[in-house]
Amino acid sequence: MIQNYEEFVEALLAAGFSMGGKDKGIFALIPYDWKEQELLDVPAKWHTGDPETDPWEWRMRVLDERRDVAYSKFFFRLSGYITREWYPCFLAARRGGAGCEAALAAGKLSPTAGDIYRLIQDNGVLPLHIIKELGGFGKADKARFDRALVELQMGLYITMCGRQTKRSKKGEEYGWASTAFCTTETFWGPEVFEEAAAMSESDAYQRIAAQVLKLNPSAAEKDIKKFIKG
């Protein structure tokens, strides 16, 4: 049973990937379940604000403190973790070597996703509120914007890379910090993509599937396929 952040990181590096909350029939290192949490006397509890024992805090700690773990909405349109070791496999299995522009041309991504991607690509790292500002996305565009942002994360074209504080026109900080995004190429660098290009889509898929079954022998084939392919 994971007690704290350090144990979580150690377990995550060994597992290679994990859902960020609900296991969805696959695998989660710290399943998010309020009822179970109330019944179990365990140190690791959600939403306490303690960076050592709150799994909600860990998602940003790995981005702030490490360079070998990615966290974003990777699986079932929900959050999850993928380590540096396993990211090339997911790239090969899910993107198959295609970049964002190729996916757009093939109709695999929405035009809104293309607009958001180009803003992030042109600016390096952009917090959520600035993406909306630069793209002219208002309240009426919320559903379309949110869908496109998840599309890009699921496709492994962009990923969360930390948080940035909002600033007023006077340069003063205010409000909650905003999630920041960058392209996966910016986050990982070229070597991860070179490793992905060296493996076939089929081999990558089979390697991930074997690891899923190692972590959860009862995982259903249909769930495994959806987990890997997005």
C-alpha cells in the first residue's frame, strides 16, 4: 500500500503507466474512491492539500520535479501517467509516426484542435487562460474548446507541463494557477520520438498489452484496446 509521494513515484516507475484516478478496468496505483477512503485508515488521502500524502498534489509534483513522467488526459479521456520508458510505445501504438498536421489532414482531429495546437507550437508553453485569450475562445466556445483540448492530449500531440499563475495587466499575480501545456516534442525532446519510430505499431501495442495484463490479469481485451489506442 502506497504511503507517500516517494513510494508513489517508485511504484509508477516500476509499473510504467497508471490511470490517475478510477482504474477503468485497467490499473490505477491510487484509485480514487471517496467511500473506500473513508473506510480505510491510510496515509494517502485525496484532496487534503498535503504534498506528501495527497495524490491530487502528486500529479503536478511529478511535472515540477521530474523529467521522466508525463501526466495528462491520456486514457479514456481521463487523466493518467506514462513514464519515459513507456512513452515511445504509446507514441508508436497511438500516433503511428504521424504528426498533428497529418492527423488534421486525415480528419482525425477537429479544426479547433488544429488551432489550439498551432498556438501551443508557436509559443512553446502556454497556460490554459492564455490559449483561450490568444485563440479568442469565449464562454460560448467552452464545449468545443474542452473537446479539442482532450483530443490533442489523447492523441499525444500536447501534454500538461506544469502550472502558471495568472497576472493582471499590472503584472500582479491573482487567482488560481492555470494548467500549462506544451507539445509532446517540446516535453520529451527528439530521442523519445526516435525510439517510437524504431518500433512497429503492432509490437508497441503487444508490449503495452502484456504489461497491462501483468498489472491487472483480469483486464478485458476491449478495455485494453481502448486504453492503448485511445
